[in-house]
Amino acid sequence: MELRLFPLRFFMEARERIAFPEGRPENVLRGAFGMEFRRIACVPECEGVSTCEQRERCAYARMFEPGAVFGEPSGFANWPRPFVFRARGLDGRVVRAGEGFEFDVHLFEMKSPAAAYLALAFARMGRAAVREVRMVRESGEAGEVLGDGSAPMVLGLEGAARVERVVVRFVTPTELKSGQRVVERPEFGVLAGRIRDRVSKLRELYDAGALEMDFQGFGERAAGVRLERWEARRVEAVRRSGRTGQVHSLGGFVGEAEYVGELGEFVPWLKAARWTGVGRQTVWGKGELEVMKVQ
């Protein structure tokens, strides 16, 4: 009952002026990373992952179109990518040539040398240079320099201590779905269910396989936890796909929720969601949360 990841902090130096749009710095980074990653990992004649005979061994396919690799070509857009970006410090910031900036990438791919691909892709970016890449500690501080011997962070998912009250802060815009509907309030049953689904799928696809747990019982117990306080506001943002030209919402709610009930078994999952994100479009930095208070 654990999840492994490489939480990485990239320290960069701008080669030219870079303006990060408000509400969308992760989108800019993800787009630049994707273009460079494909140049590194794919052969020039590749017409697309869905028709590529090498997709099961292709690092780009596993990172960006995992549905085509794992057997659901008609629905691969819903498969979780094995990484998320964290770049709130760049929101609306303009970085001049020669200035440094930093951002985090949480990497869940344990079956291929994905961390090396990440570093190489960013090193090849024309607008910025990589100064160094460090692991991030659970405290949020930068730790040792990433190297061949770096071990992943291990997040335990089993809770035992009695907890009756938890305060959760939704740091970046979050959208949670129940059934086919986006909900307005993060009732705990919905929140815990989406965290469970995301964490278990990341582990199943990119690490040691499916978790052995009672998924239904977990959901039933989570539904018994009450949302006592909810203070939030709606944040709006959009992105335009460079590939299709389509406009996608990056909005959602931010704020604090206070939950009351038998929460002991769920606290490790809430803490794991700090690293994985929860809900829609986590790859662009949405759905980041923090556990602020445990009683």
C-alpha cells in the first residue's frame, strides 16, 4: 500500500525574455516539454502514436498518450499522464534573459528512465538552460541533486491513527466529477473517491501494479465523512491547444474545506494527493491540495 514518485525541482536560467501567462504557466512548460520530448524519443517518420508499431516501447507514448499504449485507443485522453507540473511561482511572471526561475515536476513513471528524458528534454529547450535538477523533500524544500542513484519518494497509504477532523486547502483550481457531472462542493465521498482512483491508476500503469484494497468499502466509509465548512471562490482560466486550436477551460474552485468523521484511514491518501493532484487536468497543475490541519 504505497505510491512511489520522483518529485523534481528544475532550476533554470532564461536565455531570452519569457512571459508566463497568468493562470497558465504549467501549460506553457508542458507544451515546450512535449515538443522537445517528442524530438528526442520519436523517429522523424512517426505519423502518430495511435498508428505507431513501436508505441509500447516509446517513452513519448507512455508519457503523453498512455491510452494508446495500454489498450484503449478510443479513450486514451482520460488516462492519467505519469507527471504533473507545479509552477505557481511563475504565474504572470516575466523572466528576463539571464534571470533564474524554477518549477517542479512530479514523475510517477517507474518502469523506464523517464527522469533522464525529462532532464534531457528541458536541457534542449532553446529559451532556457537547465542549471540543475534536485529532488524535493516532503517538507517542500529542495534536496539532493538528481543522479543515477537517486531513489524515489515513497508515500505510504495505510492510516491507523484516530483522526476526527481535517482541514484541506485547494491550492490551485480544482474540478471534481461525480458520475458525468462536475460538482460545486467537494463532498468527502467524491474527493476521496477521485484521489483513490487516481493514485491506484498511477501505480497500476507506471509502477508495481494494482493496489490490493477494498475499493467499494473505501468509498462507503468515505461517504460517511461530513463536509462541515466550505469557503471557496471560482477561478477562471483557459488554454488553447497548439495542435488542434481548441480552447479548454483551466478553471475551478480554490479554498478550504473542513471535514469531520472517521478520517484516520484517509489522511495518507489526502497527503498523497498533494503530489498527484486530484480531479480534471492535473497535468497542467490543477487539483493541487494541502492538508492544513489534522485533529
